[in-house]
Amino acid sequence: MALALKTSTLLPFGAEDREALGAHGIELVERSCPTEEELIEHGREVDALLVVGEPVTAKVIEQLDRCRVIARFGVGLDNVDIDAATRRGMQVTYVPGASVEEVSDHALAMIFSLGRRLPDLDAATRRGDWSILDQLPLFRRLADQTVGVIGLGRIGQVLARKVHGLGIDLVAYDPYLSADEVAALGARPLPLDQLLATSDFVSIHTPLTPETRHLLGVAELARMKPTACLINVARGGVVDQEAMVAALREGRLGGAGVDVFELEPLPLDDPLLALDNVILTPHAAHHSLESMNELRARAIADVAAVLAGEQPHFPVNAVAPR
């Protein structure tokens, strides 16, 4: 029987998931492996890895002589060295699209919450402060503001359609789409610097790559309106977190909704936690009953396919079946 190692306590497997693997002659082993050393220790004798955000680096891959497939629960692949896996003949798979609705909903919820100052109003109501509206600047009507979307992949496109459907002014930047393709989503295409200067809410939806690391740094944040809000439900490294904190502290940025961080879990002494103009969530934008079911089912199906010598449905790299 083949062995599959699930390396995270996140996305728990139930009896039905074990049965689905067992039907393909695969036994599931679950071990928390947050480090390279633990991945190597527990992964040496398995045929498949099922990973969330664990560091499947070249160092790890070189030690996994038996492994044939690395299945990533989700779409981000910055934790897996795809080139190293390809050199070793290991298939890498992912699960695109499973959380598109959830992540776009999360971004939209942050836009509404920041725009209506819901955390402030909730906290004031709980402490009996019914004069809170006298202490806050007047809210702006969302329909009279502009939302800017950076990155029009699956999630960015769905968010764009939702924002456009609400009748909100929409601008977008994606270097890989034509102006006509952007316009078809109901958005006005703008260069990044103009989008930042124009938008009241900026929502980021790009993968983390060497090209997008700190895509929004000191200079880019300085282009934003001092009343604007930044939403990041993509990857922490796309935004220079230190620069964002400084802008929020100094009143050069109005607010932020952040689900992803440069270091996760977010340390309890992180300066973001001391700010009252941010909404923070623990990398939870993808989460729902439906998305979790899809993530497990699709990952299991691709692991079973690869171990049976077949092509997976969602390959990341090109390797010959074996």
C-alpha cells in the first residue's frame, strides 16, 4: 500500500477522506511538519506529500527518494520549490479555484467593514459609547468611491465582477491583460501608479513571486490617498509590511484589512496589533465548508491519479508519469 503524508493540522481529514484514499490503495499518515527537518524526517518513506504552507524546499526534496507527488492544498505555490521537484521527477499539483468565492467575499467584507468603520462602531456600542459618531470623521458613501483591484486572476476577476455589480466605480491593473479584457470586467484599466493615486480602496490579488515581492513598498504606498484603505488577502510578501505599518501610524494611509502576513502566525508583539485602523484575520479568507471539501477532494483525486501512473487534473509542472 502506498503512503501519503499530510503535513499540517490545518484542513483536518475525516473518515470519508481516508476511505477515499484507501479505495486507491493509499494509507494516510498525519504529522505536523512545520520545518524542513521534520518534513525530511517524516517524508523519507512516503509516496506522496499533502501540504499547506510547509517549506518544501530543494533541501527537503533532495531527501525524499520515494516521493512521487507533492499536492498543495490551495493555489499559492511559494512554499514549494517547483524546479527542484521537476528535477527529481516529482509531480506537483495544486487546487485552483476552490476558494475563489470565499477570498473575494473576504476582500469585499473588509471593504465594507473599513468603509463603514464597523469595528469602531461595534467596540463603542459594547462600551456604551453612543457618541462615537461625533468622534469619527463622516463616512463616505461607498457608491461614490473607487475600488482598485491589483491582479485579475481568478480571484481578482470575481471580486471585480462583484464590485461592478454593486455599481461602484472600479479600476484595475494587470500587466498580463489587455485593456479590452480589463474593460470586459467592468473596470477602467490603469497603470499601477495611477490606480494607487485614484482608489479609495486597493485590493491586492497577485501571487507571490520574485517580481511581486514588495510590489507595494514605501514609494507605492506614498502614492495612495491618506484616506485610502489597503486590502491584502493574497500573500503577505506582496506588501512591505513595515512600510505599511509606518504609513498607518503616521496617517498617510487611512486603514487596512490584512489576512496574510510576511511572518505567519503573526507574532503577538507585531506592531500591526497595536493599530486601531486595521482589520486583521488569521489567513482565513479561503475558509468555508464548501471550499474545504473541494480542496480535500481535488487534492486526493490528483494524488491517486499520479500514484496510479495517470495525469493529474491540476498539474503545476511537467513530468513523465511513473
